[in-house]
Amino acid sequence: MPNENPNPISSDPDQISGEHANRQAYPLGDQTHGQFVQANRNLPVKEAVPQWVNSESITATTAVAQLGDSARTTFNTAFITLADANIRYWLDGSNPTASVGHVLAAGGDLILESSWELLNFKFIEVSGTPILSVSYGNR
């Protein structure tokens, strides 16, 4: 008994049989033959925009600090701007020091884009009196 495929893949509509004949004959899509969206084309996707719903100001000191307790467990996005002096920070839950960690300079900003980052963001002043202005939201 020969092994025949009842729906062979071919670009010639006369060589295709079965219920998938039109789809196989027009693989890139065709309104007339039932495929309005082309399969080989990227579709535009809108990025989720955060809904900013809370904010706070935090003054950094020589003690390691984190964002507010309720904010760290309620939100998944934070926008931070820094005024007056520099801080150092880590995003992995490690404790920074005045000489170890990423530097965020006065006038700089930082976006935390997940609840994990909000939970593990720790910071400390480098010198002076840095003030963090934080907006919290959800995507």
C-alpha cells in the first residue's frame, strides 16, 4: 500500500487537496482565500504603560535603606529621581556601602521595572543629604 499524503504542501493550488488546500496555496495570507493576517509579518504591540498611583520622598542616610514596606509589596514599577547628593545601590538585595555599589548621581533617575527589583533595591548615601523622589505604579 503506497504511503500518500492527502494534503501535500505545494504552491500550486491544482496539486493540493483537502480542507487545507486554500491555506497551503496562499501561505502568506490572502483576504480572498481566508487568511487576512500574513504569517510572516510582525504585528505591532503596545507596551504596557505604568499607572502611577503613589509616591514618596526618602532621605538617604549612612544606614542601608529600602523603599517603603507597603510600596515594595504592592507595586511592580518605580520611577526614582535623585536630588542634592549621590547614592550607591544594588538591585540584588546586597547591602551597598559608601564605596561599593552602582552610583546614582544627583540629578539622575532610575526605573525599577519589576516587583523583584522593588523588593531588592537597597541604597545608601555617599555624602551629603540625598533625597529620592519615588513614584510607584503597576503595569
